[in-house]
Amino acid sequence: MSTVIVRGVVRNGRVELSRPLDLPDGAEVEVHAPESDRPMTPEEIAAALALMDQIEPVEWTDEERAAWDAERQAKKEREKATFFERGERNRRIWE
């Protein structure tokens, strides 16, 4: 059985998903909600760190790095070019 991850929010004690799922009525699902009201236990921290240690580092070619840097720079320029316009639009929303 495959796993599908979908985000959602809780409203009035029910989970509302961000998108519909193609599941038959009555299908059993599991909901794993983060517990933000308590700190992680030492065991949970150790488990999270063990998972992080398994992540392989990303190794990029010079061409991949150049493409990444170029896209970051282009995005930065787009954001700078529209900064004041977006700010004004947001200001009008809150008037």
C-alpha cells in the first residue's frame, strides 16, 4: 500500500484537507498531527537526529550550481522589482 501525504487544517474538530483525495467512502486513514504543546523527548530527538544523519549531501556539478545561482539572482531581481507594488496592494487589503 502506498502512502499519500496531504496537508490540512483542523476546524471544529475535523480535518479539512488542502485537496481532495481519491479514496472510497469508508477508507481507513491515519492522521499524524504534530504536538507543539510539549518539547520533544530525548528519544524523539535521538530518532530525528538519526534520520537526519541518513540524508546524503547534495553534490552539484559546476553547471548545476551556476544554474541555481542564476535562478536565485533572477528571483531576487523579480522580487525587488515588485516589492513596492506588492506592499501597496497588501496595504490596501488592510485598510
